[in-house]
Amino acid sequence: MKEVGLFQKRAARTGVIRDFDSKSIGVRVGLVFIYIVCGIITLVSLFPVLWAFLAGFKDLKEFMSSSDIMPETLDFGRYAQTWTQLKIYRNYLNSVIHVSGSVICALLFNGLLAYGLAILKPKGYKIVSSLVMLSLLMPATIGIVPLFINIRHLHLGGFFTPLWFATGASAFYVVLFRQFFEGFPSSIIEASRIDGCSSLQTFYKIVLPLSKPICVVVAIYAINGAWSDFLLPYLVLGGSDWETVMVRLYTFSTHQTVTADALMRAVVFSMIPPIAIFFIFQKKLTENIVMAGIKG
């Protein structure tokens, strides 16, 4: 038994390819090939970010005339000057508020609807499910005009509320939640009802805590979508004190005094938070994505 335990620990530590597998020449050649392919994919993925970052060190003359990836000098003063000129620190805070509210609404409202369609199944749920699937066939740009008209009629412009509600009414997120909830054991739901939990209590206390993998996946999509969204925030928040980073980049680019190199540095500032979030939570995010895929 002791030897079996040691073997299991060694297998868990080495992964799919174990120690005795690496003694084979074919396995070694395959590993080298995999490492080379992964390295090439990594370089291709990071090249645009690296190019944009290094291009920010160039002045306007060098930026327009030189095609070399490396600048002549690494002058961080140019980035400091653009940061002062852009005044983007307030827009960073606005984008964080926008992203936070969007994630909460995406998890809460879409999760509740999927919970009703997958577990509660009230009368008429098939009609609602068909409408949700039908909305996936329509391009998102079709709803921009009626959505904006309704926002104006309801006097909701100038703040993030309509943006949050729009994220909380995503058919794509509903489908993701529903597919995950349909794999829930019915015994867990029945046990919560026997214990006296209402439908909402079952969702908040049992279903949602057990749905961390799919919640992380939806949160990733919501963060990326809310941070990079431009059109609807520009229509709703343009000209107010709540402009997001993307809206600020557009208004910054329209100034006649803004040069191409300064605009490139501004773009780099907008890429920093998503890249930082990815590197900080990379392991956790990939683990939850894999778990959600296995669960589905």
C-alpha cells in the first residue's frame, strides 16, 4: 500500500508524462516538438503587445520613419508625459466601476433566468427558452438603436445603470449557465426543498456556490466585454464625468494636438489592466475553464 501511495504521488507530480516515459527517444522528440510549437505560439501572441509597448518609446519622427521594433532610446519620460496629458486615472476608476457592475449583473440576472429554465421549469419555460435561443441568431448591433432610444426615454443616460442591465440580459450567458445547471443532481435540489429553502434561497445558498467554475467563465467574458466596449458607453456616457477608458481614448485621439506616438502610448495604458489581471489569475482562470468544460 505504501508503494502504491508513492506511485500515485509521483504520477500526480509528473503529470501525464511520467518519469519512465521520458526515457523513450520518441517521447523526448515529441516533447521538444511540443515545446517549440508552444514557444512559437507564445511569441506570436505576445508580439503585438511587445511591439506596441516598445513603439511608445519612440518620438514622432522615429515612429513614422523607422520599422525596427527596438527604439533608439528607452525614455520612460514619454510615457509619463502622455499619462499627464491623457489624465486617464479617473477613467480607470470609471472602467473599474463599469466592469464590477457588469460582472455582478451578468452573474445575478443571467444566472437567475438560467436557474428558472434549467431547474425550476415553470409553465411556459419552453417559450422563454426558445426566445433566448432565437435572440442568439440576431446580431448585437441590431439592438443598439432601440436600446439607446429606450435609455433616452427612461432618462438613464449619464451613468452605468443601462450598461449593467444590458450585460445582465445576455442570451449567451444564459445558455452557458443553463448548460451547467442542467448537470446538477436533482437530489441536491430536492434536499434543499426538504430543508425548507425557497427557490431563491436554493439559488443563492446552494446552486450559485456550487457553480464557481461557470461563474468564473462568465465573469471572464463580462470583464473583457465591459472593459473593451466602446459604442454603447460612448452613446450613454459620452460628455459626462463617467467616461470609461475606451471612450477617453477616442476623445483623446480626436484632439488636433495628439500625435500618433502619443496615441500609441495611450493604447498601451488601456491594455495594462487586462494583461495584469490575466497574469495574476492565470492559473485560477484556466483551472476553472477546464472544470467548466468537463462539467458541461
